[in-house]
Amino acid sequence: MSFTRSSLRYAHTNGYTGLLYTPKGDFIITCGTDGDIRHWTCISDDDPRSTCLGEFVMCIAHTGSRLLASTDRNTVHAYTFPQMDSDGILMRFTAPATCLRVCGDYTAAGSEDTTIKLLRGDNAGAEITLEGHKGPILALDMHVERRLLVSIAGDGELKVWNFETGEELKSLGGLPRSNSFESTSLFGTPSFEPQRGEQLAYCLDKEIIVLNTTNWQVSYRLQDERVSSNYSCCQFSPNGERLAAGTTSGELSIFDVQRRKALQVETAPSDCKAITCLAWNTANEDEVAFCDSTGQLGTIFAGDDEPQDDLVNGVEAEEEQDDFLGGNDYEFEQGDEDGVNEVDDGDGVSLEQLKRKVMSKATDDMDDDNASRHSMASSRTAPAAPQLKWFKQQAAFQPGATPNELEHRYLVWNDVGIVTAHTEPSGDGAIDVEFHDASVHHALHLSNNYNQHNLASLSRSALALASTDSNKLVVIALAAAGNKEWSLGLPDCESVEALAATSQLIGVATSTHFLRLFSVMGTQREVLSIPGPVVALAGHDHSLLCVYHGAGSSQTQQHLSAMLINVSGLNLRVEHFPVPLTPGRQLSWLGYTDVGSPSMADNMGLVQLYRRASNAWFPICDTMKQSSSVSNNYFIVALSEVRQIVQAVLCRGSSYPMTNPRPMVQELRMQLPLCDIEVEKSELEDTLMRASIMQVDGAEKLQKEMAIKLFALACNGECETRARELIETIACTDLLQLAVKYASKRGRIHLSDRLCELLPQLEAVQEARKQQQLLGANGIAATIVLPMVGASTSTATTPKLAPKAMELSASKRGALKRFSNSPSLFRAASSRPATPDVATAALDTQENMFGESESQQSELLPSKASVNDGSEDLQRLPLNSVNPFAMKRKLVDTGVIFGSEKLKLAKK
């Protein structure tokens, strides 16, 4: 049999990493120096549930209903599983606990203070203390039936204890020494054979030593020629048939205990470091999980059977025959049920007893087969109805806060400051408030012993505090003089579920689905009803955003809705709209940008912004794409539309940042999830779209720059239709002028002419936009139908819009007159080769381009026949390159006609 490795997964930060399987094999639970506990459904779980228990967690153990963990408080703490609610403290040490073991009703823990404590049941304080080591305890194991406990410490000794009497039975030396648990790489990790406890295995150099627990002599040694470094830990399988061991270079060995032979295991990858912990799957004994010193998690599992020779097959056949005849399934006694005593000859087996045992076994097997057939038939006739599993609705949370279970947690972290809560195991607590800008307010230190606040919201004007277990609201006005603090009590039937403070308002969402609004100084403003259970609440100036469950969850997602409240004096306006969430995700952050646009983020890092003018949500940043690992997360702090950044804290392998040391805030660049974002065209489109969606400094200038770059890119790519479409979509006359200049400079005369045709249409669009903005500012919803001039529409069927008159100063008018009357202009024009005759089509006439009527032209121009008599060829002047809106000129003997209603000069 051979074992194959899975790919490694990032679980925790660098350092000692522990793990275990739950009793039924449903979860892999890991712990590490980052203070997090993670629940993995399998090795391929991309979103393990994470719970932060403190600054670090050294070891864990599972009792079946509770999870035990050693915290940074030098205690062994109990938590309910899988809810991970605190369930008391079992043991206390003077140094961190380094190893835990649960066996039956007994719980044993070793600490860096060189002591071992043993507890039976849940009676905290009634533990037995074992003393004798002179170094930190590195690993231990128990066997309850034999009342044995074995420990390995940093003093280089292995000790065996009778844990009922506290007597030391055996002590062995020669193991590696260590002064601290953190610097240790060779843990030894003793392991009893779990079935009968007759063998004890531990690691020493490149071999596994197995002792006989009867006389404490070495029974045999296990070696693997494929490993190149020392073993760091080992573990028996639950059935005692195999033993797994890991080395300091990431190599793994699986031994067949009965054959005392190393099985084939896939070679370790280069990024796998020293193995710190091993655990067998209790539900599948062909799977072993391991962790290394870099915080990576991996598994190995049994693959195909390896080829075996005839000798090995013969040995296995003999072993199977021995198991059949003399195994545990057939135990022969001196008498049978009928009271007939069979006489055995020495070590022989009675033939009658053998026949009765075999026949009874066969009868039991036939009964089991019949029962299984009957159950299968019944299952075919009456199939069980499928049960639908609905997506779990998330409870209310506070944006910018970490979970309530943490002893040291952030109540809020936003662009104004940080509010941190500290809770001692005795129940005493304190709240620290720090401001990013010291000119707003000085730092605050508040006692939290009486009110037990676990909700907070901070703005430049107020600090609001509340608790989910009480009905009291406390607000500290930061910019007020005199009495800065006020409080009030909600009705007895209400409790606070969400809280938001702005520079003008205080919003409180209660358990009765009420949204209560207060002024900063305590005046009650409004009481609104929330259509569903509240999820989160955020605010900015005179605006509040409340997200609630708009409907029940489906099988793949929850359905959230938002209520946007705008307060202006005594007037109030509410808008309701849905909140889009990707299936399988939850809302993790809610807030406003620096200019007051509502925004949110889900638990997979997708940040979205709500634009009120469009009444739509826009995804503006995917933080996971800017992360180096799928296990990392970004804790959102604030969004800035002006600077186009997302301020966030990088959480390596966890969902929430640590309180000590406090991490640094990073700035992530906003980027829309466009297709082919690495291409230059997509990058320009991303900048253009963000400038149109968000309130950016110099947005109009930025839009023109990106648009002209996209126009140039389309021209260079021979996509003139896309270039014209871009100018028509943006509908800006200034941009049209730049585009015509660029097209003329690049020699694309046909594109330049087609762009000039868009002038009346773009002026009409701009005028319609101004009217629409004016109506929108007055609160009037209007849909304006814009007159669109098609390229193929003739002047006879579609009326044309005249452009605005060109206002020229007296000096410019005189300069232009002298330029047009210059004889050199005509000599230059006559020296050029003649252009082909241009038909007087609708698109080439001045009437179509500038909207002049035929009657107006007939008053100023001679007849078409007289023009053709004087000059049959039409020529293009250099003036086209100077003024892009000057149309095709007609050179006649009577003069030059300019395409403007107010500027008509003739050469005499």
C-alpha cells in the first residue's frame, strides 16, 4: 500500500501549529501562533471557519462536546463546539500550556513551567499535579485502562507516571534538550498503542523506539531508509495497526506495525518544513493530517496497493489464517452453554468447540445478510423524502468590529479612530478610544465594569456605546462644551442590536425592528419601523443606511435589502432597494465613502458602491485578487472616492486583525472587475468608468483624457466605427474637437468628416442633460427623448439643429479677414493637385452640417451653375488642419464662403 500527499494549505502564521480530527471525523481543527482556531471540513475547504481566541493558541483537544484550548492567559479554556462560546476555565498555570490530551473522562495538560496537571471530569480546581521534570513539557500521552501517563520535556527525559497515585514508574534519558517550547523542533511525541496499551512509541534521531509497557524494555525499532533527517513526532493509528511519523525536513513515514515495515509515501515537496503535529482521521484510518512549522496544513491518504511478491503474500495468508483460527473473534472457554466440559490437551483446541464457534458465526452472518436484504427492499419501496438545507441568515453585526468572543477586541475601527475593548477573565473590562487626528479629540480611557458595552460607533462629533444585553444607550459628545455625556434607557421590551453615529445623528436599531434617531446632543428625532431583522447600520452626516433581511434565505444565498434615510431638518425621506450578494457569501462591512456614497463588502472581499444617481450597485474592488494567498483576508477600514483607494488591514490566515501588536493599514487601489484587465484598453476603460461612477477630483478632465486615449487606441487599431461610437456615447463637444483634430492629424479625413456630423446631435444631448439635471435637482423624475441624427438621414426629411454662433472679438475678426483675403492662400491652393469632383450629397453640404436653410443660402450664394462654370474642381484648403470645424470650401472666382451663419466673407 502506498500513501499520496495532498496539496499544502496555508493555515496559520509561522510557528508551532497543532491540529486534531473531531471524534466523528467531520472537521479538521487547527491552531497556531496567530491566536486563531480554524474548522476545516476537508483539506480542500477554501473558506474554513475562523475564531480568534487570543494572541496565540499553543495546543487544542476535543472532548466530544467541547473544545479545549491553551490561551495566552496561561489557562486551559473550554469552548462549546462548534459555536465556540466560552464555557469556563479548566486549569491555570504560571506559564502557557504546551500540550493537551483528553482520554475518556481524564484531561491532562503540560506547561512550560515544568508541571503536568490531570483533571477528571469538569471539576476545575480538583486536578492532580505531577512534578519531576526540569524543563518545559513538550508532549504527553495517556492510556486510561492502564492508568499510565507518559511525558517528554526539554530536560531530555521521558517519564512514565501512574496518574492515579502520582508515582513515577520509569524515567529514560538521552533525548534532545530544549530551553523553551518555541525553539523546539524535536518534540518526541510519545504515543501509546490505543487498543491494549502494551506498546509505547517515541522518536529518537532517525528511528522510532517502541517499548513494552510491561517491563519497559525496547521491543523493536522502526526505521525508514527514505528519510534523511530526524523524526520530530509520531502517532499510532486508532486501531494500532499503523504508526505515522514526521521529520524535521517535512518527510513522512507510515509504518505497518505488525510487519514492522515502512510503507511507500510520496516525497515531500520543497516548501514543506519541519512537521510539528500529526493526527489520524478517526472515521477513515487511511488518512493522516499534518502541520509544519510554517503554518501549512496537509494530508496523506492511502492509494493503490503496491506490488508484493509471493513470499509476502504467503506471510499475509498465514496471518489471515491465524487470525481466523486464533483471533479475537473466536474465544474458547472451558465449557459451553450446555454445560458439557471439553477436555483440552495442553495448548490444543477442542474440535467440538471449534465447530460450534464456526457454525454460530456463519449463522449470525446469514441473519445479518437477511436483515440487510430486508432493509434494502424496504428502502427501495419507501424512499426518504429529500430535506432542503436553507442558507443560514447572518445575525446583526457592527461594521469595523471583531467578534464578541474575543477577550481583546475592536469595537470599531474606521476613518475617525479606533475603539478597543479589553475584558479580563474576572469580568473587569475597559474601553480605549484613539483618534487618528489628535485635533479631533484626545484619547479616552473608560471603565467597562458596570455597563459591559460591546457595541460602539465613532464619528467626529460623538462616541456611542451600547450593549446587546441591556437597553441603555450612552453617548459622549466630543465637540460639545459642558456636560458632554448623556444616556437614556429604551423601553423594557427592547434591546440594542445595531448602532451608528454620524456628525449629526445617532441611529439605534432595536430588537423590536425599530430604528430610533437622536441628535448628537440627545434630542429624539424619529422612530421608524424596519421591514425585517436588522443586519448592519451605518451613517454619514444626515444620512443613515440600514441593511435588513428582506426575505427568507434560499438554498444558496440570503436576500438582503437596504433602507436609506436622508434627514433634512424636520423632513425625512426613505428609499428602499435590494442589496446584491454573490451566492454563498455574507455581508462583512457596511459604511460610506469619504464623500457620502453608501458602500459595502462581503466576506470574500468584493467591495461595492451604491450610486444614488443611477440607483444601482457597482463593484469597485476585489480585495482577494490583490492578496498573495487565498487564506489571507482584508479587514476593511474606510473607502475614499477622491483618492480612489480602499483602506484595509491585511489579516494573514484569519478574518480579523490582532489587537497587539496592532497591524498597519494598507491602501488598495480600486479596480473594477473588467475582462482582460491586464490589457491597455481595459485599464483605460477601468479609469474612465471609475471617473464616471465616483466623485473624483478633476473627473471631467480625467474622462476626457481617458476617452481621447481610447479614441487614439481605436484609430490605431483600424476601428473607426468604435472610435466614432465612443465620441457619440460621451457626447462632449470639447472632446469632439480634440477627436477631430487627432483624426485630421492622423490623415483619417473620412473619420474627421463623420465626427463633424455629430456636432448638432451632441449639442442637443448636452442641452437635454442640463434639463434632466435641473429636473432631477427639483425632485422631478423625467425621461427625455433626445433627437438623434442618423448618418443616412437626408435634410429634406429630418430637421437640423443650428450650432451656436461663433463669437469673435474685433481683433480676431480682422486677423481672420486679412488671412482670407491673402492672395498667397489661393496660390497655395491652386498649386495643389485638384481633388475629384464632390457630389452635392446631403452629408457634404453646409446646410446639413450647420443647419442653415436653403433660403438663407440662396440669398448669399450664386447659383450652382455659375459656380460650376467658374471652377469645375473642388479643392481642400490648409484651413481644415487649423480649424477642424471648417467644412469643405468651394473656391470660386467670387470669393470664399465659410460655414458659419454670422461669418460670411467674400473676396472682391
